[in-house]
Amino acid sequence: MRIIPAIDIIEGKCVRLSKGDYDTKKIYNENPLEVAKSFQDHGIECLHLVDLDGAKSKHIVNHKVLEQVASKTNLKVDFGGGLKRDEDIKIAFESGANQITGGSIAVTEPEMFQNWLQKFGNEKIILGADAKNRKIAVSGWLEDSKEEIIPFIQKYEKKGVSYVICTDISKDGMLQGPSFDLYEEILSETDKIKLIASGGISEFDELPKLAELGCEGVIIGKAIYENRISLKQLENYILNK
């Protein structure tokens, strides 16, 4: 299971929110590149970089941060937030993204999302399935849709999606543990989805449980920033896999 730390960006700074609420913003570092380098120094190879300004404004905003991180580290960056048009995707890939995550767009403009899948391939395009009460949320989690999470993922699996990041919004940033039951259900109801768990990770012991369920990766945010999980622990986990 891949270890994927998260850096969420507002106004170029490294922040975390609780349950996706922008009013709960807490700044952890003014320099995202510094944070990314510390991850790399501990053997981490992947990064989940989220443009929260982009998610809110519905177009890419913090691509300069992406460019800095991608050009000055060896991290494979999955970038999301505000990717609504072909131009946004172009900017993200040109700025050094290894993969991009499309969440809202897969709900609001499925044809465009499918075009991206066909154009770039399912190794480059990740489906963001962010759920609130088992319904997919959109626009930086500010709006709910009518899409049920399991049928939503199944529909896109049939269209060729391979990677899915699933965040239970009620858990995100709360440090109360991930949605083991939801992930288990997704993995039992799909065939070949590479599921990346996200939201609620609170302690190191949860990671082997997610690996045992069959998760392909895990995104860890606040637990790192609040020193619940140390980078040394993650380094040892990676070394001993």
C-alpha cells in the first residue's frame, strides 16, 4: 500500500480543514515546498496536492506551487482541485503533475471527464469519489449531489477508471479513524479498482488494517501535521513493506 501524504493549499500556504469547511482553516506551514522536501527525505515517493482555492473558484489557481514541488523534488504528484476545463488539465500536467484527480467534473460534466480518461489514460486520471452520507459531494465539498457512492464508482469502473480516491467527508480532518466499512464495501462491489483511502486517518495502526482490506494507497493529512503519525514511522513502514 502506497503512503501518500497530503498538502492542501490556500493562498500558497499549507493548510488543513475539518470536514472540508473552509472556516476551519489551520495554517501549518507557509512553505509547501519545505513540507514536500521533508516527505521526500523520509523515503516517501508520492504526494496528494490539493488546490483548495481552485476547488472553490472552479478553475486551477495554485499551479505555481505544483510547479515548484514537481521541479524541486522527485515526488510523484497527484493534483486536484478546480480542474474543470481542458485548459486546467493542460496547466496541471505542464506544471509537473504525474496524475490528476477529477471529482466534481465527473458528476457535473461526465462527458468531459470521460474524454480526459480516453485522452490521457486511466493511469493518469484518478476519480475523486468524495462522499457525505454516501452521496457524492462536489465544488470543494460545498455542494451535495444525488449520486450514490457505490453506483457512482461502479459506473466509472465500467468506463475504464482504475484509480479512485474515496474520502468520507464526515471523517476528514477529524482524526477519528477512517471509514473501514465503506472501503471494504467498495472493494467487494468492484472488480479492479485501485482504491486510495482518504480521510480520518488518526494513528499508525490503522495503516496495516487498510492494507489488509486491499487499499492500493492511503492519503494522510492532519495526522502527520498534528504529530499523531511521525514521518519516521512512515519511513519504517515503507522500508519494511
